[in-house]
Amino acid sequence: MMTESADDILQDFLAFMDRQRGVYIDSMAGFAGHEVRIEQQVARVVRPAGRKLDADGNSVVMMASYEDPSRPNVIHSRIVRTSDYVSDNSELGFNAQHQAYALIAFVLAYWEHETRVRLAAAQGVPLNNIKSDIFGDLMQIRHSILHTKAVLRSDKYRKLRVLQGMFEADAPILITFEKMHEIFQYMYKACARLLIDLMRLPEPPGGIEGLTGIAIMKRVESPFQSQA
């Protein structure tokens, strides 16, 4: 059985991250579209005073469902105030934050239980030899998401090596689109550092910090062989 190479393993991980980044971007676009669409509808039915009330003074509500509302016997999955719906779909709202939290947990789980294990096996080293500051930081973030209701306690904050400037101690973990983009950039650079160290490659021009992206090409064996 052939041993995997570090570049093949990291290529798989990069492809995985690219897919997750795409899902995140599409989700944010969907949430923003919902927010704008409902805000426009609310503006047409509320009074000019700007309160989210109808002409009789009642809160404007909406019904959300997966089914086609034009068909008979539709069961609506929920009825929600439009103000809550708009808030949930804003950049710092419930939907966007939980999408970011889920993505961090998923990417970190794939790194910990798949990529990191394969890299250690390929290099013939203990698992603890394969590590990176950004993934250590994300472990602290994930712990806070799961165990302290997404509040970053000061003890976890002090353990951050890369992301301290992005968050505050004893405060909710709020992840904007820009912050998530920055987190992805840190992860891409971490993969580049691992590739250079494990494959003993030369430093890129300008160093790791100057990288804006990373791509690992599949190695193709030449069909030609030279005569000995």
C-alpha cells in the first residue's frame, strides 16, 4: 500500500475548504436576499411613521414554508414577525452567526479527525507534531460556541494566538462576512506553511504573509523514461 504524500492530503483539505467557503458565501447571499425582500414588503404595508404595524396597529407577521403557498392544503412551517425575520437574516443575526459557527465546527472536525491524522501517518510522526496556530484558535472558538453559548471567556481568549484582535474577552463571538474571509485566509496560509515544512520546499516570494491564495497541482507521472 502506497503512503500518501503531504501535498495530496493538503490538496484534499484545500478542496474541502473551498467547498465550505462556497456554501458560506451562497448562504450569506441568501440571507441578505431574504432580508432585503421582506424589508421592501414591510415598507409597502406599514404606515409612513416607520413602525412595523399595520393600519389597525397590529404587528406585521409573515408565514414561512417550504411548500408552494399557491397550492391547496399548504401547511406553513412557522409564523414569525417580519421584524424578527429581518433581524435573523441580517449579517449579525441568528442565521448568519449560526452558519458561521457550524462552518467552523465542521472544518475543524475535518481537520482534526481526517486531515491531521492522515498527515501524521504520512510523515510517520506523532499526531501532536502536526499542528497550527489558527486551528488551535478555532478549537477555542468552537469550545466557546458549544459550551458557553458563543461567549468567549477570558481564559479561552488568552489562549488565542492569531485571532485575539478579531474578538473580545467575555463577549459574544460575532463573525461578520469580513471576519470569516480573514479566518479562511489564515487557514489557507496555515496549509501553505505545513506544505513548505513537510515537503521541505523553499519559501514563496514575499513570504507566507504575502500569499493571497494557494493551489496544489496534481502531479502527473511522465509517460517517457530516459535510457540509463
